[in-house]
Amino acid sequence: MVSYKIIKVKTPDFNMDIKRIKGMNDILPDEAIKWRRIEDICRKVFMGFGYNEIRPPVIEKTELFARSIGESTDIVEKEMYTLTTSKGGHITLRPEATASILRAYIENSLYVQNPVQKFFTIGPMFRHERPQKGRYRQFHQVDVELLGTDSPYADIEIISLLDYLLIQLGIKDITIQINSLGCKECRPVFQKSLLNFLQGVNKELCQDCRRRINTNPLRILDCKVPSCKKILINAPVILDDLCKSCNDHFNRVKDGIGALGIAYKVIPGLVRGLDYYTGIAFEAITDNLGAQNAVGGGGRYNGLIRELGGPDLSGIGFALGIERLLLLTENNRGEDGDVLLPLYLIALGEKARELFFNLSQRLARASIPNGFSFLTKSLKAQMKLADRNNARFALIAGEDELSDGLVILRDMQTKFQKQIPIENLFENIKNEIMEAEVI
Ligand code: AMP
């Protein structure tokens, strides 16, 4: 793999007035290596659990999100990037992936042959939030959905998958918090007692919570304002109002994940920022991320597939934020080590440049990463480039060497140099690289 080292240099004073949009980041080559590592591990784990990749578009009709996530959620109320089409319709950059995956499942009749389908997707999401560390306006999620079954085994598998993925990613100090949000039978009972409680403490709540009493009272349980948190200690607990079926389901899931050795904590106040959840809801929480302490989360959403115009089938899923995963793995950087470029080609003079450019192309076509300077530079400058590119070997050719039918191979680690005949140069170099086990 090619390694890029971004060197911090004094920026020349160009008059650049078009900059990136606030809250949206460039993922530069040396960062992209870490992204690929995370994505590769995710893909491997998902495939192992039998999940197939799906790639819905990043833009959908606004109504899809309004109907699924909920009109009175923060996301729909104030965080969506919505565009007006030439015909006066509205389309939105996706703030999450579940709704799009369900739409694709329904629209392509994927449930017909086998209602139980397992999907994953990896890609950008967009929310107009106030940017801070771990919170951006374009961010990236890995998202998993298990559709077509309300078996508690599905819940257990999804939480087990989340737990195993975090282990494979090397993320430590995570707590999996779980709760049940009830169903359309028992949730209204709880909502009524919650509303009673909230009306009694109305005046002591923060402005946001006071507004939410009428729009989305459940979300008040998630308020982070210390004075609200203190009041909410005495709020009614949804687990006390669960119907028998929700209670049994919750117990079976807890037993199942316990039997797999997954550590979890029941948090009766855990609610999620999207309206579609029913039954099990969960989050992976860490103390190592400051204010943005959720690495990922998800839950069950029975009823949503039908709500979006599909059959009456259930679903459950979760999403993890890649930026937050990266913040958590930042301290483990040493683990990967610096990625080496196997070979840097240093040509002096036009004849040598022609020879090495051709060699560079042949090596690239044989999947042997290598560097070649497109600018004519001195030996010293090219050696510096080899170094900056973290090259294991430098191959050097000047006029004298060429007339002797030789080039020089320099081991950049040991500084040992040896001569290599130009005859069969490609094979000779390939063998040297294979022997050194650089790739
Ligand atoms: P949610 O869809 O809100 O449950 O978010 C799932 C995960 O996506 C969170 O736990 C975060 O890791 C990540 N996430 C959500 N919003 C953002 C954001 N604005 N910036 C970065 N990551 C985010």
C-alpha cells in the first residue's frame, strides 16, 4: 500500500476564497488509510454474519425521512439539508440510512422471495448540527439492518454483531446500554403517565424540554441539561408499563446476550432521537469521547416497513459513526505501523527516466506500488522523496550505471546497496521485493 505523509509546510499566501463548507471534512490520503482499515474490518465482520451490502442513493424525497424519523424530531425539524426541485418538490440529503434501505427493500420487492434479509451499508450522512469534535455536518456511518422478523434471536444477533464488531475494531471501554421503548399497545400508557409527570414539573424544565412536552415528550428523558436530569430522576419508567409481550421479548433478549457473554446495562431512560423505534433500543457508549459519548446505536422498528407502504414486517438495526470510531482508535495508531511503499524509482537523465517510467507502469500493473518523480529532480531531492514516501527500497539509475547495464538497489532501512542487471529488470526487481516480503 502506498503511504502518504502530509508534511506541514508554511502555506503559500494564495488568495483562496472558496473553502470547504463548515462541518464537512476532507479525508486526506493519510487519513483515508485508516478509514479503509475500519471499512475493511466492518465488511469482513458483516459478511461473516451473512449481511449483504446495499447502496441506496444519498438523496431521497423529503417525505421519506419526515414520515420515518418523525416530524417532531430534532433531525427533521431543524437538521435536514433539503433542496427544492424545479417542479417545487422537496428532496433531502439523507440524515441516516435506515429509511432508504427500507424504501429499497419495499420498492424492489426484496421481501417477496425471502422476507428475512440482512443488509449493511457504509457511507456519508448529512445533518445540519452545530459542528464540534465528533459532530459534523457530513459524517459517515456503517449501518446494519435485519429485516422481516420480530424474533428475539434477531435482536440478540444484532447486539452480538455490534459487540463483536467493536471488539474486532479494537475499541475498548464500551458499555452497551439497552432499554425497551414498548409497542403501540403499551407505549401510549407510559406516554400518558410521563405527560402527567412532566406537566407537574413543567416550570422547572429547560426551554427545549418545555417545548417538547407538546411535540415529543419521550425525548425529554434524553435531556442533557443538569437541572432537567435531576428532575427526571423521579420520572415514571417505561419498563414498569411494558405489556406482557414486550416484557417477555425484553427478558429473552437480555438472557440471550447475557448467555453470549456480552456485558450490558439496562438504562430505563434511554430513548433514541428517531421516532420509529419500538421495543428494544440500545446504544454503545464510551467515556473517551467527551460530550459525544455515543459511538453507535439502534433498535427495533416494527411497523415502519408498513408505514412506508410495504408489508407488515418488522426490522431491527444499528448505525455506528466512523468519525467517532476513528477518534477512539487514534491512540492505537502504532498498531498499524507506518505503511511502506515497496519501491521508489530514482532516475537521473532522460534515458533513465524513460526506462524507469516504463518499469513503474509495469510494476503498478503487477500490483507492486511504487513511486516515480514526474518532475526532473536531483539525486538528493529524489532521495528525499523516497524517504517522505516511506519507501523500503530505492532503485537508482544514472548515465554511468546505464552504460554498464546496471542499476542500483538501495535498502532504505539498512542503507545496503547492490547492483542489479538491467536485463530482465522487471523480474529481478519483483524477486527482490518478494524476498523482502514488503508486499
Ligand atoms: P443516530 O443515527 O443519531 O443514532 O447516530 C448513530 C451514530 O452516528 C452516533 O452514535 C454517532 O456515532 C454517529 N453520528 C450521528 N450524528 C453524527 C454527527 N453529526 N457527526 C458525527 N457522527 C454522528
